[in-house]
Amino acid sequence: MKKERIEIRVTAEEKRALKDRASKANLSLSEWLIAAGLEGHIKTVQQADPVLIASIARIGNNINQIARSVNGGDLSVLVELQGISEALKALR
């Protein structure tokens, strides 16, 4: 359990900047300051766009459905995909 306390003085602008950096790293200000002081660097993780994640999930579901159909012997899906591929090439 942590019992020791450190107090520092900063300007309002410095405080905002430190809090912003901690937030971008998904850490509390205390956690971020400790990591920065002891490890010397902090990795910042960007939050993914929820719309993008949902779109990728839908694409993955579609690919799974196609694979399931082809593995089940439904070759009409391959013919359909070939037609789609040719139509896309024509658009380019």
C-alpha cells in the first residue's frame, strides 16, 4: 500500500498538459507521473473508432459466412465472388 506523498508545484498550463498526457495513456495522473519518472517513457494508446471496429466486425462476419458456404460445398458463392471481382475491376 502506498503511504508516501509527493507534492509539486506547476502552472495551470503544465497541469492541463500533464493530465492530458496521462489521459491519452489511459492512466491516472499519479500513475503516469510515476511511470514517467521511473521508466523514462510512456506508451500512448489511441482509442479505436467504434464505427471502424463495427465495420471490421461486419466484414469478418461476411468472410466467415463465405468460408462456411464454400467449405460446405456451395460453389455458387465462388461464382458470385468472381462476378463481383470482375465488376470492381471494370470500375477502376
